[in-house]
Amino acid sequence: MQERLKKAIQQVARPPHLDFLALYPATVLKDYGDMHVDVRADDERLGTLTRVPIWLGLPGATVEVAAGARVLVGFHRGDPEQRYCDLWRGEGLTKLRIEASTEVEVIAPTVKVNGESTILAGGGPPVARVGDDVLVAGIVGKIISGSSKTTSG
């Protein structure tokens, strides 16, 4: 009788089993801008986790995401102390940075850069486009030809 009571109390007191080799859906609450986020897991057993590292699997790449973005939370080698978030569904990306020591190459028939401003080579002088009025030594002229390899909107 006493053994059954002891076992019943242990089952009530022990939290439900959590598989630390599984991935758990979560919502980003805050991005610290240093590849760490606070998340609220869908599974109530995990609750809110703070400063969870973002693992992208791409050396030199860093991201920032908006609150509300969806992620998966995992635990490296099943260790509850080594949590991480991974596998973005695509929404919520606010910043992507890729840093390489020698070169970043994009191979595609067309490369589009859409933004309010485009800064080339660390913010050098402004760039003129075909059709723009330009001032050259006090004379105003118009650019009538340019590279067919680079265009702007």
C-alpha cells in the first residue's frame, strides 16, 4: 500500500517526459541582434526559453528576425543545456549578413537587389544611371550609354 502511494506521488510530482532529441516548434519573442533569441515553445513543458543561440549551418552568415517568426528548438546531442533554434520557415527575416574572407559569388542569369538604397564598396561616391543628368566641370550633360551588365530601377 505504502509503495503504491509513493509511486503515485512520484508520477504526479515528476514532469512529463521530454524528448531532448526531438525538435519543438516555437515563436520568436525577441531578437538580441547577436544570433540569440528568446522563444516561446508551443509545448508548454518547455515554456519560454531566453537567449537561445541561432544555428544556421552556414559559416559567416548571421541573421536577425522579427518577433513572431517561427522556428524549431532543439538540444544538441540531447543535452538540455545545449539548446538551439534552427530551420526557419521563411517569414520574419529582417537582416541577413554574409561575411567571407575572400569572396562571395552569386551565379544566376539575373541578380536583383531591391531596396531603398544600395551601397557599393563601403559607401563610395554616388552612381549615375543612363538618363540621369550629370554635372561635369560646370556643364550639364546626360548619360546616354552604360553597361548592359548592370542596370538599376
